[in-house]
Amino acid sequence: MKKSIRYFGAALIGMVVVANASALSPYWHKAGRSNAIPAQAFKVGHSAKGEPYYACRTFIQGALVPGRITEHYSGCQASYKDTIYYTPRFSVLAMDYHHGAASAYHWHFAKDGRIPHHAFVAGYMGHHNPYYLCHGHLKGGLRNGKIVHGYSGCQVNYGERAYYLNQYSVLQLKYR
């Protein structure tokens, strides 16, 4: 199957953004323009050249899909059904670093499709099928992606295709 890249700009209805998140919770900051990365954005990886990656999420064909953004992307890069999209309307994962939110989460090593308990839900493939935020090493970078029950590993994008990494880390709540 040929994979393609699409620039997706359809109207996004119902995007939920928590404005007053508690000190121990990350929140989704609605971006006002294509490359708006807030100062509180949570770094989730980096390119081979060291450019930071931040988690974003966007609606694609009814699914709330996590992806990544950098200062140089034209929008949130997210893959859905073998197609990579760049969407101009999205939210960016942010944390209030002044109140210890980042210390409540850590990256938990996993492999072969496993998802740890208390993993951070970053989106939804369907009503009862959550996407979790993950990252792993590929071609010199630490690339963030997503994992859902049934995947063989963390799905990350590189170039025009998606890769499944068998060894990866999943963002997880430290204390419950």
C-alpha cells in the first residue's frame, strides 16, 4: 500500500482543552496558529540534530490522534491509517513546571506492544481504544509516537512512513 502525506485543514469541532489543570496534571494547550508552541510545552524527544519534539494531538477522520511538532513544522504531524498528516489546528501537551507537574510523570521502559498501568492517555482511536504517548530511538533521534492495545510496538514517524519500535518508553503517572 502506498503511503502518502496530506495537509489536513478540515474544521475541528469539539476539541477539548483544559484551561485550569491541576498542578500534577499535564494539559492540552490549544494552539492559535500552525507553529505556536507554548513556553510550557512538554519535550518528548528530539531529532538526530537535537531539535526538540513536543507532543501535539489533532482530530483526523473522527479520531483524536497524538503526533509531534517542532518550531519548523507547518502543523502537528500525525499518522492515521498509513497516511501522515500535517494539521494546522491542534493542541500541544503542556505542564506547569513551576508546580511540579513534570515530576509526577516519567518514561517507563516497555517492549513488544506492552503498555504499563497508569500510562498517559494522549488521544482516542475509538470510544474505548485510547492512544498512549511513547517514544523510542530511531535513526539518531528520540522520536515520539503513539501506542494502542494491539500494536506490536511504539509507532513513530520518520520521513514519509511509520515505524514500529519493539523497545520504547511510555509516559506514565508516577504516583496514583
